[in-house]
Amino acid sequence: MLLASCGCRSPAVYQLTDHSFVSHQVQHRFGKSLGPTSCPRRIIYPHGISLRDELTEEQAVLLALWNNAQFLETLTDIGVAQGDLVQAGLLPNPELWYIFPATDKPFRYLVDFPIESLWLRPIRVAAAQREYNRVGERLSQAALDLIRDTRQGFADTVLAFGRREVAHQAVDIRKKIAELAKQRFEAGDISRQEYSAALIEFHIAEQDATRIDYDVGITEERLRNLMGVSDDRTPLNIRRTPDEYPAPPAVEPLVEEAIRTRPDALAAAQAVDAAVERLRLARISWFRLLGVLDGSNGIRDGHEFGPGFRVTLPLWNWNQGNVERAEAELERAERQRQTINNQIVQDVYQAFLRYSQTQAELKVLDTLVRPEAEETLDRTELAYKEGETSYVVVLQTTQQLINSRLRQFQLQADLLRFWAELERSVGRHLHDAPRSLPAPLPVPENFPADAPLETIETPAPETLLDGQLQLQGLQPPWPQPHNRTESERRIELDLRETPLAAVEETLVSASIPRDLPPKSLVEVHSP
């Protein structure tokens, strides 16, 4: 299996961002994991997917999660938050102050260390930890938005193919009517104006079909961009819409679940917690206490140490401005959480009502409108051929049939769109109950980046068990736990199994290695 994790070209050496937390969230909610970290300008086709074959909606979503450039760009925010978390747990270095000796002046030196950093550190770590959590949940919501957008783009493409089909059917119908009008005109049954009207309607239908043919290409390009395969010009073979659609579930439980579990709601709660920690820090960060070890000429050996300290006297500056700012940020976070809560309620109810409305309308169209329109057009064409009705009636019944067929394709696409919106509003697939978090997929081996664009195809998974893809023959590229020290082993297991709950404890109990294991060191070269 060939996947990219190193060999990118750039003027610097850097590490690819680990997005395993977001991958776990998406796997838990929609049964799909993100692809491994890869260099830009690479297209990865996971699990045997190929544009040469029929493309399903689920395959389009998977391609988007693995290749969408804007989404992969956004995922780098988790690396920024992780760096801030590591930095918050670091203690400042002690400083050495040295004065060289001169004539009639002895040398002096001292070492100082900010003691307050020892008890401010847990607060900084707590604030950075909650910010890291917030960013992770925000990126999980971005993944849900991408899934929704891709599914709706897929529905738009299906609709474009349906509209093209109806447009060419309309051309055939108009052509048939124009031929009947010509026969009646030649027989002297109708005037030249009536025949010309039928001929014009036929040409207008051809014009509409020409325009709609280009609409298909426009929607395909949007879908390609969402899937991140714009550079692959293989013609898309889209699987058409299914005939059956699930009934809408009860909406009240969905609203309650979305308020509790949707990623943007969790991100808002983490933002409030982070604001609380920043307010705590602002109220006490004015305090400075430096421990000092002074060395100067002494009686016994000439450089005896003398302990001391330097402390801030809070006469005027109690950090009042930053405290007010932190309080305002906390209030804003609380109000933003309520705003998101209201938005979630609106999203779920609105998507539910639109889906129910579309499903009810489609039922009426399929059972009443379209069958009657087809029968009426057949009777009208026969009557017009026999000279028993006027062209106006034929034109009206023809337009009714064409409109009903167009409306059928529109409603079928709307069902896909609103179902995707409903699942995004709730935050998970609605076919099954939420599943437990699976183990992360192993990161595949690296491969070089020589060409400006590469397409990589991966074999289909041989086993699917409890929502976790068991890919055969893959080993993680980072060193295994038995090759690491005890401290590094604890950090690796914590970050891979419980990346949020254990980070703060890890920062306190162990030193952080520079090469966090889920990342892959990437050495890049300028072209």
C-alpha cells in the first residue's frame, strides 16, 4: 500500500500534522476515517476506489476526507494547538548574570529562576489543553461540514444528469408534436402560424437541452473539487439516486442528542473552560518571584553563594486591564455557546421539516401527478392527430408532463440533500446508533515525491470488523514501544489512545520528546 507521509518538497524540514483525534471523531460518527498525512499535490484513492468505476456517494465522501485541499489545510490548526500545549508545559530556563572583574573591583555572578512558573504552569497547561480540545472539536465539525457538502454536491450532480435526461425527452416529445403539426399543415387542417408555433417549441427544447448538457459539466467540476481530484480528468460515472428513502425519525430526541454531542457544541463548551482558565491566569500572572543564588567574593574561598529572592510589590499594577479582557472573553464564550445551542436547534428542526416536506411532496407526485400527466399527454396527442383538439391543449399537457418529470428529479435530489443536512445537524449517521471509538488506522509507509502530481490507489480492505478497517500488511513507521524509554512509551500510548484526557498528566509526569510518535518527520528539499 503506497501512501504519502514524507518526501515533500519545500525549503525547510518540518513534521506533518497529526490529525488522529479528528480521524477518531469522524470514524465514531460516520464510520469513515481520515487518510494518513500526505504531501500536497497528491491524490490518494483509498480502498480500491477508482474514477473508472461507478462512483457511489459514500466513495465520494471518502475521497473528500482524504484529498480535499481546503480541509487538509484547516487540519493544520490542530498542530498549532498541540504546539501551544507543549509550550505551556515547559518551564523557563534559569538565567546566569556575570560581571567580569576589573581593577579594584571583584567579579560577581548570580543565577536566578522564576519560581512563580512552578505554580502558574498547571493553569497554563489547563488553558492550553482546553484550547487544544476546542480546536479538535472545531475541526471535527469541519469534517462533518465537508461530508455534508460532498453529499450535496453528489446530489446536485445526480440532479444534473436527471435534468439532462428530461431535457432530451422533451426534445423527442416536441419533435413528435412538430411532425404531427407538419402533417396537419400539409393536409390543410391547421394554419401556418400553428405549425410554426410547434416548430419553435421544438427548437426551444433543443436550446434547453444544449444548455443543460453544459450544466452537467459544471456540477461535475464542483464535485471534483470537493473530492480533491480536480487534476484527474477521468469521466465521472455517477451511481443514480435510489428509489427508496428512509422515513424521518422522531425529531425531539435528535435535537437533544445534537445539543449534547455535536462537535461545535462541544467546542463551545471547551472555549468556555479555556476562558475560565485564562481568567484565573490573568488574576495572578502579575506576581513575580525570582529565586536568586548570588556568588561574589567571600571570606573563605572568594566566591561563596548567598541565597535571595526578588518579588513584585503590587502597588499599582494588578493586571486590571488583562483581567477585564479575560472576563469579557469569558462572557463572549458563554454567549457564543448559547448562540450555537440555538443554531443547533434550528438546524435539526429545519432539516427535519424540509426532508419530511420533500418526501411527502414526492409521494403525491409519484402516485397522482405524473401518472395522470403521462396518460393525459397520450390522449391529447391522439386527439390532436385526429384533429379533435387544438395545439394549445397539446402544449399545455406536454409542459405538465415535462414539469412533473423535472420536479421528480429535483425532489429526489432534495431528499439526498436534506438527509445529508439532517445527519450533519445531528452529528452522525442516523441509520445506526453511535458506535464506540475504534483503534486508529496504522499510518502507511512513506514514499518519495518526485512528480508534481501523483495518484495513489490503495487496495480495498479485506476485513471489516466493528467499524474498524483491518488493512493487511501495514506497520506504523515510527519506532515501536519496546524500542522507547519508559517515559516515551507512556507518552506514545497516551497520545494514541486517549489524546485529550492524558496530555496534561503526561506533561507533569514526564518529559516531552521532540518527536511525538503520531507525527512523521519529513525532510523536504527545494526543487
